[in-house]
Amino acid sequence: MTYPPTGSGEPQNPGDQPQYGDQPQYGDPAQYGQPTPPPGGYNSPPPPGAYPPPSYGAGQQPPPYPSPATGIPTPTTLDLGEALSYGWNKYKANALNWILFAVISYLILGLITAAINGFSSSPSLGQNIASSLVSGILGVLIQAGFTRGALDELDGRKPALGDFVKWNNLTAVFIAAILVWLITTVGYFLLVIPGLIATFLLWYTIAFVIDRNLAPGDALKASFDLTSKNVGSLLLLAVVVVLLNIVGALLCLVGLLVSGPVTLIASTYAYRVLSGGAVSPAQ
């Protein structure tokens, strides 16, 4: 799961202001939005580049994941409590790297946008446009980094600080983020509700691009198929993700350093479970 979404926690509204992963949106979200060999005994899915080019069409699903290692059962149904517990256990075992990446990312983002605005409280129109453009670009990179980290956790690897910036398929990530932004923005102009629905349905677009190396259009369809077929369980998860991140934001934003990664990993766990992906042990 973002900090709130525009992405891998609440339904993402990628591109967007920086968000934690791929998760639903709340307020003015920040997205978390993914390698070193996994621990012995656990076989992670092949790296993104190893998946065959997407060729599925209408009514078909993205290429399946390989079976997980013997002795590691993959959950077949999504349990909300299990997802949140999984997110917490993975986070607390690697909290320092998650916190460092979040703090460094948003410090860089804040300093660059402030510099563009001339550290002024009343920047010009040109400065506003430039800072918005830069914020959007950096926001997508941050979201992709958090999504990469969450996927590493699901693969049984604790992402080190440098692993968050091992971006892959960036061109497709940016195109997908722009498409999601356009669709959800139009939806929000149409009395908000359509935007919320679009945000939910496109929640896992960036995860599909990064995890399975899908083309932007295929990733949009894959996310739509996954969320529309699991509305009950994912909608409940989305509500909980939003509420937890609101609480985190109320705690002087410091709480988001915990709630953001936890809900992102939990929502990425949901993505893997519901799409038949590999899930490493929680501990």
C-alpha cells in the first residue's frame, strides 16, 4: 500500500504528489509505490525482465507467477488481519531502511521544489508550473521506489536503502502514471465519485508494471480486472489503509513513517495473494 494513494497502500493516484506505494488516496497523499538473492529455501519469482512480453487480450489474465518454493504455502484468500500483520512484521524487521528512504526522498523533493519557487511564499505562475512538473516527476520515482521495496519484501528480501532506487521499466512506469493521473483527474472533475472509483480500480497499475514488466495499457487492464473481481475484500482494505494513514498524518506526520510502509506492504501482500503471486513468510 502510500501514505495515501494515487498507488502499492490505498488505491493509487500515481504520478501525483509523492505517495506511498501503490495504495488508495487520502487527503493530499504521498505514495510509497521495488534485488539480491532471496534467503535460502525461498525462490522468488523471476525478475521483471524475465517475464515474457505481455500478450493477453480481452478476457485474459496477465502471465501467472511461478509456483512458490516447496514448503511455503501461498495464501489463496485475502484476510485483512493477516495482511496488516504481514505488513507490520515485514516493516519492523527493516524499519530503518524504510524510514531513511522516506525521509531522504521527501527532503530532496521539498528542497528542490522550494528552490524552484525561490523559497518564496508567493511564487510566480512560471515557478508554480515548474515546481509542479518537477514534483510530479520526483513523485513517480518515489512511488516506484516504494513499490519496488514492497515487492522485495514479498519476495523475501529486505530492501537495503539502495534497493529502493533500483528502478526498472521506468518509461512504462511514467506512461502508466500519466494515464492513471489523467483518468482519475477527469473522474474527480465529474463530481468526485467517479474519481474515487477510478482510483480504486487502477490501484495496482504501477505494481503490475514494475512486478510483471507489463506495458502501461496492459497494466491498467490487469489492475482493473484484479480490483473489480475482488471489490469486497479490497474495498475494506482500502478503507482501513486510508484510516490508518489519516491517523499517521495527525501524529505530526511522523506516524506516516510507520503507517505508510505498513499499509503499503499490506496492500502489496493483497496484490500478490489475489493475483496468485509468491508470498514469502512474514518472519
